[in-house]
Amino acid sequence: MLTPRNSALKVRCKLQSFLGPALACAGSVFLVACSTVLSEVPTQVGGLPAGTPQRPAVTPEYPAVHEMPPPRTAAVLTEEEKKKVEAELAAMRAEQARRAKATGLPE
């Protein structure tokens, strides 16, 4: 291995040899932060607070994506009911617009 003769090159080589392990240590800190081991650590050191609920003993199953939902229990509105609801909404909207004009607020 060649040794650098310039003092600036020596400093640069030392810095590069220090930078790799320093980055590895910093990366490991971030990985450890994601682990579940921290849940058993006391609160003063960075563990979970006292009021945190316990984890479930059995992990919940993922929802079945391909299964159809159960049939609806509520009936769909008829055309007459839809028209009635739309008329009520239009009347409410017109009343609110009328009130806004009376008070001078923009619509």
C-alpha cells in the first residue's frame, strides 16, 4: 500500500477510513429504532409509555380480498324516494342561499 506524503492527503485518508464505520453505526441506530425490542425497555430510556395498550397475542388476519361482502340489509331508495330527497336538498340549498343574501355573505 502506498503511503501519502502530503499531510492533507493523510487527513483525507484517515477521514475516509473513519467515515465508513461511522455511517454503519448511524444506520444501525435507525434500524434498531424500528425493532420491537424497544417495547420492553423502561420509559425513561425510550420505551413505551405506561398507558400503552398491550399487543394482541394473535396477529389479526388480513382481510380476504376476493370474498364478496354480505348482502345489504337496507333497501335501496326507490325513484320516488330519491326525487323526494333531492327536492328536500334543493329546498335547503335555496333557503341557505336566501339567508346568505339577506346577511350579505357570499354564496
